[in-house]
Amino acid sequence: MKGFKLLIIILWIGISIFATLFGIEFKKNRHLVKEKKEISKEIEKANVSKRRLTTLERELKFLYEKLKSVSKKIPQDERELLEFLKKLSIIGEAIGLNNLEFTYRKGSAPPKNTESSPYSSSAPSSNLQPIYIEATFECEYPRLVYFLKKIYEAEELVVVDKVSVERDKNILPQQKIKLKLTIYTFR
């Protein structure tokens, strides 16, 4: 019986040690499973962020392209302004506008004693400066319409503030035309 009691005690100690070690390992395993779930959630969040980042990068690229496109429409300096006026002169000559003349002035407010468009009364940004252009010429009405279409199609951002048409019997079928335009340049 002493051998049997000793066997039961050893068995009991063995089972206790096994149960203790099993409990410790079970707790470690549960902790690792919980940690795995947390890491999986973090990975999913990172993947979502990565997709958002890709979308944001595409949007940023699109906005840079749009900025580049808009910047092309705004003359950077006086040389580009004169190139724009030269381009308008070439178009006017090709269309058949007679006595085409341009005057321009830089400003921060619309010219005095003129009706201005709601767009030209203030520059869209503090970095932009309006330049007021007045074009005078003589032509038939369809040529005026075609010239305005060419201004609309220009790469530069141009606001047509006012169109004045005056009939003069001495130059019929042509009319005297006065265009008031506003373009913007960077200061």
C-alpha cells in the first residue's frame, strides 16, 4: 500500500505540474491569439490607409496638373503679356480686323468711369494683378464674333468686360469696335 500511496502522490504531483504548465501555456496561447487579432486589425487599417494614400496621391497629381494648366493661362510677366497681345494682333490681322490697336494698364481696381464685370473688380488672389486691356478696331459683325471666339479659346485667362459697337456711315458695312478685357498676371 505504501507503494500505491507513493504512486498516487507522484501521479497527483505529475498531474498538478502538467495542469499548471498546461494552464500557463493555455494563457500564453490565448494572449498570442489576442495579439494576432490586434495585429490583423492594424494590418487592415494600414491597408485601408495605403488605399487612401494611393487615392490621395492620384488626387494630388491631378491637382498639380490642374494648377499647371491654370498657371499657363496667367501671364507670368510683362514679356508674356506682350506675347499675348502679339498673338491677338496676329489673330486680328488674319481675321481681317482693321486699325487694330491695344492699350493696357496694370491696376488693382477697375478703370475709372467704366462698367466692369463682377469678375474683374477684384483679383482672385493676392498674388494676382489685373491688367486692363482696351482693343479698338473696325470690322464687320461676324468678324467680331469670330475674334471673341478666338479670345475665348486662348490659353490665357481673359475676361471680356465690355464690348462697344458703334456704327459710322463712313466705314459701313464695318463698325467701330471697342473691347475692354481683363487678364491677370502674377505680381
